Amino acid sequence: MINTPPGPTLLGFNVILVASILAGIAAFAVIMAVYAAVTVKDPMASRVKALNARRDELKAGIVKSNAKKRTSLVRKSEGTERVKETLQGMKVLQKSQIEAIQQKLAHAGFRNKEMAVVVIFARLVLPIVLGLVGAGIFYWSNFFPEWGSFKRFAGFAVMVLIGYKGPEVYLGNIAKKRTDLIRKGLPDALDLLVICAEAGLTVDAAFNRVAKELGRAYPELGDEFALTAIELSFLTERRMAFNNLAYRVNLESVKGVVTTMVQTERYGTPLASALRVLSAEFRNERMMRAEEKAARLPAIMTIPLILFILPVLFIVILGPAACSISDAFATKPGQ
């Protein structure tokens, strides 16, 4: 039986095997990249259902207001109602707390206000669950036998803190990413609003047109503008639709646009000129923000430069000289 010699090794790893695994991962990544480039999906397609549901709710509210008292338009599920009754019985459900969570949910893009009860319930239950898990890991089991009492208590406290702050941090992270994406597309949206206003479109038609044009590039902003157009068409007071837009988006620029729209609706001032001024201001603000990030770049790059680039540079420059010196000292006299 012929024994095949083993392949070359580096630090105890078979070089051919590692290279084969990396080549397979690279081929899979290329296939996924080609698939993602070929199958382009409309990001607004998944949001149309929620927008249609909001339109149906507004239609239902208008129809019911003429016949009898208007019922609640917020669809409530049995699960959230049961959780709400439980929290009310425990005296931990406050109106101010619900309103704060509902606004955070709106900033994160969640339309259902009943989810605020779920978030409050998660903030109540997760510390207990993770606290029990932490107690089981750090005290009741023998996972970390070398840890002292202080380290065990610190790990237990971290688990409880994660359970209490986890939902809030998660919502804040989603809201921040969504706000940044809306901020990027707002100047382009205002330019399109100016064009639509100068073309003679009404405000709700202009918002709807901008939502269709920017829905693929900026789906979050297109979603907000489409919802605003629906509310402008059905709400009795148009100011409520603009105020709802400022409520859903945690951005001072959007609040400025809302104030401008409300003033033009009230006093009849030219909409195109006001929006043109706002668009120029937002573009200047975006350019100043980019210049600020560029000015911070040298200070940010100092630590990666010291840790990763300079050692490699020293190795490349001084490595051959060090090898030559070591060879010279290793050579025996007389050879």
C-alpha cells in the first residue's frame, strides 16, 4: 500500500485543505453576489400591505363617523389584550410610559401601537428570565469554577441589565438606522416636491409621486411619504397628517418641513420657494456633516495605523535585514 505524503503545513494546518475551504467559501460568496445582483426586489413591495391597511382604516373611520360613533381603528389581538390586563392588574402600566414606548416604536417604523404593551412586558419578564439563567450559570452550575464571588455577581448583574435594557436598546438602534436613511434621502425628496409643486400638483399628489419615485432608492422615506399622502387624502384636518409625519420621524429636518407645510396651508404662501430654500439648507447641512467626518478621519485612523499597519511595515522593511544579521551571527568562524 502506497502512503501519500502529507501536504505542506503552516502552523500545524494543512495548507491545501485550508485553501480548498477558503476557495469554496469565496465561490459561494460570488454565487450569492450574482444572485443578489440578478434578483432585484422592490423594497416598497413589502410595505404596500401596511399602507393599504392604513387606507382601509381611514376609510372605515370616515364611513362609521356618519352612521354612529366611531369605534377604535387600532386592531387589538387577544394576546396583547391579555398582557395589557395582566400589567394593569400588577399596577406597572402607566399612560406616560405607554406613550413614550409608542413613539419609540413609531421612530423604529412599527405601526402597531399595541406592541408597546409587548415591549413593556418584555422589559418586565426578560430581567427575571435572564437573571435565572445567570444564576444557573454563575452560581448553581460549575461552568466557571475559578471565578470569585465578585466576578460571579458582576456576570449575574450584566445578565439582568441586558434583560432590562435590551428591548430599549434594540428599538433605539433600529430607530437610529432608520433616521439616518431618511436623512440621506430628504434633500432629494424636497427637490422632487419642488418640481411637483411647480408642475401644479396638489400636496397629497406630490407626496404620492415622490414616494413612488424614491421608494426604490430610499424605501423608508418613500414609506413615510406614501403614508402621509394617504392621511392627507382621508383625514379631516390636513395638519394632522403633517403632525403625524413629524411624530413618526425623529428628525429636526422633517419637523422643519412639517412646519413649512403647515404654514403654507394656513397662510397660502408659495410652497415651491419655501421648499427650495429648505432643500438648499439640508444639502449644505449634509455637506458640512461629511466634512466633519472627513476632519475626524486622521484621529480615528491613528489607532488602526499603530496596531495593524506600522508593525507590518516594520516587518517588511526590517525583516530581510534581521534575517541577514541572524545568518551572519549564526555562521561559524572558518566557514
